[in-house]
Amino acid sequence: MKARRRVVTGPGRKVASGRERSADVARLPPPPRPGPDRTTRVTPTARPTPLVIPAAEVDLAVDLGRGLVLPNPILVASGTFGYGVEYGDVVDVDRLGGICCKGTTLKARIGNPTPRVTETPGGMLNSIGLQNPGVDAVIEKYAAAWATWRTPVLVNVAGESVHDYVEVARRLDGLPGVAGIELNISCPNVGRGGLQFAIDAAAAAEVTAAVRRATDLPLLVKLSPNVADIRPIARAIADAGADALTAINTLSGIAVAPGRKRPLLGNIYGGLSGPAIKPIALRVVYEAAQVVSIPVIGIGGVTDLADVLDFLAVGAVAVQVGTAIFADPTLPVRLVDELAEACGRQGVATYRDLIGTALPSKAGLPSAKGVEYRP
Ligand SMILES: Cc1cc2nc3c(=O)[nH]c(=O)nc-3n(C[C@H](O)[C@H](O)[C@H](O)COP(=O)(O)O)c2cc1C
């Protein structure tokens, strides 16, 4: 079958091919024009636009409520930055907006069978299986270091029952070094036939409300993209007392082993992350931001400043960088500088002016259409 439209992906850019460029792709950058001009003329080096406001004077602070103020809107995503201390030699962790540490459970977990990770086009699949030493060991090993940092550390909490989540939250409550909790609710609720909390509004609300009662810590709840409609779930979590939403966790996927006799990952299923999921993450943030009044933090495929600006435009107040850290652990700190400089060049005194610029001006209209996809 002949493709109706071809979109060529180049390094960091997506361009539509010439003849088939139509109205729906018209806003993409034009393809490079081959011809004598480009081969015979030396293109002058682009000079950076001078800063209208010095980058150091741009206000990057993010107030997530309940006393949690991030120094800037660039966080590192759970599972991709360990407990933070591992990166101390490579990254100035105190320049980050926040650290979401590795998923932490009540008891130690050895994780899933290997292989646990594989590369995919534009991303990776992982099935780590929440390997961690358990909340008590995490507190003993890391909390003292966290308490010396300016950067807030949010402990990413996972569990198999509401009780698990509540117990972990209780142990973290009031602990120096713990600035907040991020609930990973993309976990099977063992008491309810293994249905993930995140895919059911009532279960998501139940676990959120129970943790809310157990702690005064700022409470972020992480949305799963593996649902047909995120809006009722986002609303239920907000109504249950979450201080902020984070979106998104990975998408469920599989890979096939060499020889094609079985799936590749030891756990069969893995979570897809990286640039491949960014459009989905943008869509979830866009939809969630329109139905809740609590802040939404965007995650999924952030690899450069343009990605950060895209998430802000669809309503995220901050972003988390995940998979891209494996290729370049220094990226998140660089993004902090680049965001401040971009604001400075535009004469924007606070990055908050960039939030929600791509949201509909008439609240509610696109949401009413739902998530239907019309090709
Ligand atoms: C290796 C790996 C481990 C992860 N572990 C967790 C985890 O323990 N808890 C959690 O909420 N998310 C976890 N995630 C999901 C990320 O925090 C993030 O939501 C997702 O990868 C999408 O962002 P990205 O495309 O920038 O990686 C993990 C992701 C990866 C790649």
C-alpha cells in the first residue's frame, strides 16, 4: 500500500516530504532545500540573541503546594537517577529542581528475571520490577544525605495493596531529607485480582486518599498512560487529596527474542519510555491539565529544551527527565540553564509565563471531544 504521507525524522527534527506536505503538516519546519545556494555559500554562524533579562534573574521557582517549592521546574524521573547519591560525582545534584528516587516498597524486592531492558526505536523497554532494598533500608542509607541537599527529594512509593502504600508513607512522614512522596500507582492491586490502581478511578482515589490521611507530606500521584481516558482518573486522584499529578509512567509493551520463539524480556512485559512516548505524554498532560486545578508535571521523552517547552505549553508546571539521563546524566542541569536563558532572551521574567500557552483558551471545549482519534 502506498503511504499517504511520509514524515522523515532527522536528528532532533521532523520534516515533511515535499509534494505531500499538506495543511496538517504545514506547521512542521520545512525540509532543508538542496541547491547551489547551500553548496556554494557559507552560511553565517547564527549569533545567539542577547539576553534581555540575565538568566540568573529569571524566576524558575515552582510552588507545588503544602510547602513544597522546587527551585526550578526540571526534575529527574524515578528509576533513572537511582537515589541521587550515585550521581554525586557527575552532576551537581543541588542544581536540580527535584529528585524522584527509585521506586521504594515496604519490603525489599529482588526485581524481575533478566533480561530486563532492551533498546527500541526512539526509546527503551524496561522491566526492572521495582528492585529495591525496602523503605527502612532506603531511609537508613540515603535520608541523611538527602537532608543536606537543597534539592527536594521525592520518594517514589510503590505497593501491592493500599496497606503497603500507607505503611511506606507513614515511615517517610516527617523524616528530614524527605520533601514529598510520588505515588507510583502503576502496580497490581493484589487484593483486587491484580488490577493496576492507576487504570481504575476508584482504586486510584482509594490509595491516594489513604496515603493522604497517613501523611502531611506533599503528595504527587503518577498517572499511567495505559488507559482509554485519563480525565476521570486524574479528577478522582485530585479530589482524593493529591497535591500534584505527574504524567506519564511507561507504556506497556513487549519485544521478541532473537529466534522468535518467545518474548525477549524475562518478565515478558516491559515499560516503554523515551522520545517515542513523548506525543502520548503531551496528550495526557494536555487532557489532565484541563480537568484538574492541581499542578501537573510532565514526563516522557524529554531530551532537549524544545521538549521542556512543549510540556510547559500543554499545561505542565514542570518536567521530569528520565531515559535521556542514561545517555547523558548532565542533561537535566543543562536544561535548567537553557530554560533560564530562553526566558531571558524572550524577556520573560518568570518561566511560568510559558505554561499552558497551547491549551485551549475556552476551557472545556477539547475535553468535551474526548480522546477520540480521527485520522
Ligand atoms: C529503567 C527505568 C526504571 C523506572 N522505574 C520507575 C519506578 O521505579 N517508579 C516509577 O514511578 N517510574 C519508573 N520509571 C518510569 C519513569 O520515571 C518515567 O515515568 C518514564 O520512563 C517516562 O519518562 P522518560 O521517557 O523520560 O523515560 C522507570 C523508567 C525506566 C526507564
